[in-house]
Amino acid sequence: MRDMFDCGIVAAIVAAAASLPVMAIVLGMGRIKRAQRSRRQDGLPHCRQCEYLLIGNQSGRCPECGTLLSPENVLYGERGRRTRFDVIGVALVVLGLLVPTIMLAAIIVPKFTGRAIYPKTAAASADVSNLKVALDAFDIDFGRFPTPAEGLNILVNPPNGGHGYVAKVPVDPWGTPYIYRVPGKNGQDFDLFSCGPDGIPDTADDVGR
């Protein structure tokens, strides 16, 4: 029950966060439009609060902001006054467009990065599996695993001069030789793994251990 409650809170937060850019754009466009309407035309009445042009208005209130149009709330245009540029409105619109872009990038970029790494990891795992099969076959034939001096190359040219267990010893998808250690750690017959993307053995991104 608590998990469902927590999920509901998370969903509400996500929905609220998603609506913020839309609200910012709406508010920003509203401010920009009001700024554009604020240009006073010479000799014509305007609302003192929002500077809305009041030509033809008979309601007694400003249709833009609702201000009661008493004489002190009506002003007349000044020649040469320029349209105001609402910086806050523009900033809100830009912010509303920028936030979704950043959010999408935060979601999409890691996925594409992960897709780029995953095929290499899968290829390294397949190489390690194939080499382990070859090492097991070598052990069956010779009653031992290759020594550290022989390394994995002995699988290509075995001591008896017969057919090799692999055509060649590959390097991992990141261009680093596979690590072969005999005996292995923790009582294993051997260790065989790829150093992974960082090219350094015994780190968290090793493949095949």
C-alpha cells in the first residue's frame, strides 16, 4: 500500500514538472502580448493599469484587466511612446522551450550511449565464452591448462602440432588483449576476462569474470 502511495506521489510530481514548461510559455506569451498592446496612440484613451486601448469600450471596465474606468484610471497617449519589450515574458517562453529539451536529452542520451556500449560488451562476453571452451578442450587433451608463459597463443598452435583450438586469439572490442591468469583467484583454475571500456584490469567494468 505504501509503495502505491509513493508511486502516486512520484507520478504527481512528474505531471507537475511536465506542466511547468507549458505554464511558462503561456505566461510569457501573455506578457509579450500585453507589452505589444501597451503602445499608446497619440490622443486616444488607455487603461492606466495595463495601458489597453479603450476605443469603443462602453462597459465601464477595462476588458483586459477589469479595472474600473474612473477618470483617474484613464490616460491618454503620448506622442512617440514606443512599444515595451517584455524581457520577463521572453525569458519565460525561452525557459518553457528549453526545459523540455533538457529533459528529453537527459532521457535519450543515456539510452543511446548504453546502446553503443552494449554490443561491445556482448561481443566481449562471446569471445570469453569461446576461449573458455577452447581452454577446457586443451585441458582434456593435455591434462592441464596453458601456463602463464604459453598464454592463450598456445590454443592456436598446440604442443602436439595438431589443429588449433581457435583460429586466432582475438583482442576485445576495445582493442585490449584478453587477460588470462593461471591459477585463478578464489580457487578457480584460471581467470579469463576483458578489461572493458577503461582498458584496466580488475575494475568494475571488466567483462566475463
